[in-house]
Amino acid sequence: MTVSENGEWPVAALNLTSSTAGGLAVVEVDGILDATTREQFADFLSEVVASHGPDLVLDLSAVTFMDSRALGLIVHHWQTSTSAGARFALVGVRYSPSKVMWITGLAQRLPLYETLDEAKAALG
């Protein structure tokens, strides 16, 4: 991120959309997941779960950066979903913007899939 000509940091952009596929709520995340967007992300996920239930797939293929706070929120939803007997998956996770998953060792524990179709097949 670079400082603009007027000396201000640009506002972090986060676009979130949801749909359903095979009985799963699918949230597509596009942009930065950090302290500046965490509340927006948390509120959106809460609304999706309230509307569609705890079966959740997060498509992170368009994430450009993720910090530990955002990862903590993802882990919270993973634990909440699995504790409720629901299905949960992450799709399209790329190493560079989501490096925190590998640094913490969570990439080996979280249910990661390349595509939505792979996640749907694995989750049944």
C-alpha cells in the first residue's frame, strides 16, 4: 500500500457477496481482510449464517491480504460450524496473501479446497 499524493493512506476495500450452492452458503471475499475490514467481514458472515444456517464455504480466491485477526474470525466460524454439526470449507486460498495460515500451522488443519466443486464433493 502506498500513501496518496495528499499524504493519506487509502481506505482498504473489501467486497463481499453471498450465494447458495448445494445447500451451502457461499461467501466470496474480494480484497483485504485486516483490522480495517474485520468488522465488516464479521457482520457479513453473521448475517449469512443467520439467513442460511451454519453450512458455510468461504471463497478466498480474490483476497489480496489477510492478517491474524481475520484468520481468527475464520477459525471462529470454522469451530462454530463444526460444533453445530455443519459443513465448512475454504476455497481458493493462495499462499502469498494468506501466509498467516501457514505461519500459524492452520493451513494443515482447516478444510482447504481448490474449487467450490471440490469442496461440495468433499462435504457431500
